[in-house]
Amino acid sequence: MSNEVSILSSEKEAAIAAMLGASQEQASDNEGSNDFLPVLKLNWEDEDDEGNELRKGTFFIAGKGDKVYAKSVKIRPLSNMFQWLDYDVEEQQVVNRTVMINSMRQEAPDERGTVRCGKPPSKILQADPELKDKYKSITCFRNVHCLVSYEGTTASGAKTTVENVPAVLRLKGANFMPFDEEVVRALPHNGKLYNYACDVTTERKKNGGVTYFVMHFKPDIANPLALDEPTVDTIGHILKMVEGENKTIMERHKNSLMDRQTDIDALEAIDAELVADFA
């Protein structure tokens, strides 16, 4: 067990954990974009643009230099946040997004003046397949900001070491719940996500003609990690980015509500004039 001492007071650490959704109390109720950090992804390509052969289901970090691929990685999770995105497939762009929240119990305002990008709760969608199809462009992501380390190879075969690279792991669909079930719920009393490194692997699955990969997480509960200064600095950077993105989204949310109210006022004024004319 680590004998390092955290550089934060217990009160300050509790406040940071709450903002990050990093404690077990912020676990989801079984119910994301981040443009600032590189993204830890799974590879779905057979080869790269140069024709180098790639293996599907391997991890790599997108948005940070040459891609380095590996069958498994080790992460130190720092956050557990949720965000809804509405993605237009034809335009290939995000058309609406919510603020990032650290608990599914919280409301998630979006840029267009609604919540959850207008998507109804899961229990309503499950009861109505047609309604579920209507909102299929809207996805809830679990955003796990983390430090990533692994030994891997580039597409050309060069062995490369990746160590403590800040990144975000954006989980959806079949990969949404395993992190909650295998990490968040496994935390000991008063344990925080960032106290434990996790080995991350994938399980290959097949549904008819569709092959997909489900991530699995194995936290090292027996060897907790203390908060050192570099990790605290990274957490501070993440919180600043999240705060900035949420502030921008809330400004657009308020502007959308104001525009909507202006339209309503204009229609009511027209109705009043018509009533007066007919009278």
C-alpha cells in the first residue's frame, strides 16, 4: 500500500472530488464533448492512410502526435462526468450539447434552451420504440478525464512508451456502464477515483454481423495512490476547462431562452392586433 501523503487537506480534497464526480456518492443512477484534451479511443480501422496494417479494438490517443496502439492501457481516472451530444450525421457535426454534470441526478441544460438536448428520460424511451428512434442522434456520454500510460507501437511498428498523458475517455452505448459497475461501485468507503490506477482491456463481441468491443476496468484497490502536485495541477486544469465549456453552454442556453421569449412576445402582439382589428 502506498505510504505517500496527500498534499491537500481533507476538506479541499472532498470539494475537488465533488466537482469531478470522483467519489462513489456521485455514481450514476443506471440511466459528452471535450475539445481540449486528446481522446483515448478504440481503433476501428484495418489500416492507416499509409497502408500500415492496424488491429481493431486496440487503444490509441487521438490528438497528440503519432498514434501509438496497444491492446491494453493503464489509466488513473480523475473525473466521472456526463454530457449529452446531438450529432448530425449528414453534416458531421455536433448541433447541440449540454453542460457536463457530475451526477445523473443533476439537470443538464443545453445550448438550445432545453435539457438533455431535448431527449426524454430513458424509461419513457424504452416504452416507446418510435420515440426512441426519433432521438437516436442524441447520445449521453460518460467523460472520464484521466492520466494514460502504456507500452505500445506506432502503425509502422516502432515501440513507444506513453506515460501519464492527460486525456479523456468518452464512453457510450455498451461501454457506458462498465466503468460504473467495475470502478465507481468498487471504491472503498471514502475512496476517490483518482486514488486508484485501473487496467483497461477490451472484450470482443458479436451481434449478428456486427462486431464490437466492450471495455473492462480493473482498479488496483489494494494500492491506493496519493495526490501529488503534478496530479493536482492536472485536476485543476481539467476543472478550469470544464468550467469554461459549461459557462459557454449556459450563455447560449440563456440566449436561446431569451430568443424564444422574444418570439412568443411577438406572436402575442400580433394576436392582440388581430383581435383589435376584428373587434
